[in-house]
Amino acid sequence: MRAQDATADSPVAMAQVLAMIMATSPGLDSREVGMLEQLDAFRRIGVSEPAFLRIAREVQRGICQGLSRHEYLYPDDLEVIDEILDRVHDASHRLLLCRLAGCVITADGRVQEVERVVYDRMLLRWGYTRASLSQAILTERVH
């Protein structure tokens, strides 16, 4: 599956964002999948767990294959990341994905450099800072 196969704000587009975050490690880390299960992420983004796992494998073996091979991002990586991120427009979807992605990258007890860089790119592309994301989460809890 390629990023252009997902329509804007679709469950597949949202699954691809999380799959991209997970693509920074070779293979699917069971701790990251477990974290998504614990957070009820599959239901929240609108895909079944088996469908998500299929999407994640396709993303890791395809468009995001290079992310797990190095500690930094090449210009081609940035284009792929931006293409995937640009498929999600809805502010509530973006906030949810930022929250889920933050949990995924810490699921193994440490944050790899490339995970942090991809996550920071996500925040930057969507107009968040870590502080503004924290504030948005707090505001969302109140409403």
C-alpha cells in the first residue's frame, strides 16, 4: 500500500501515520502493538487490528522502508513522511495521532533518535510544539 492509496482523513491514512512511526524499527515491535491495543487505538482510528498490522507491514516494507536503516532523515525520507502526514487534515485526528505516536515511541522504555526525529517532524508539519501539544491535550480533556 502506498500513501497515495489512502484518501484524506480516512482510517487508512491515520493507520499509515502510526505505521510510519513504527517503521523506524525493523519489523513490528510487539511492545508498540501492545501499547496500541492498550490505548484502544485501532477502534479509535477506525481500523481492525489485523487491518492495521497489514497496513503497517506494507508501509514498513514499502514507502517507509529506509526509516529503520539510519539515525537521521534524508531529503527523500522527509518527502515520504510529509506525504503521509499531509493525508490527515482534521485537527482532532492529528491530535489523536500525536498522542498515540508519543505513546508508541516510548513503548519500549526508550526513544531512539530516528523515532524522535520523525515524531518532531510530525509535530512541526502539523503546527505543534511539545508545549502546544500538551496544552491541546489538557484542553481536550476539559471538553
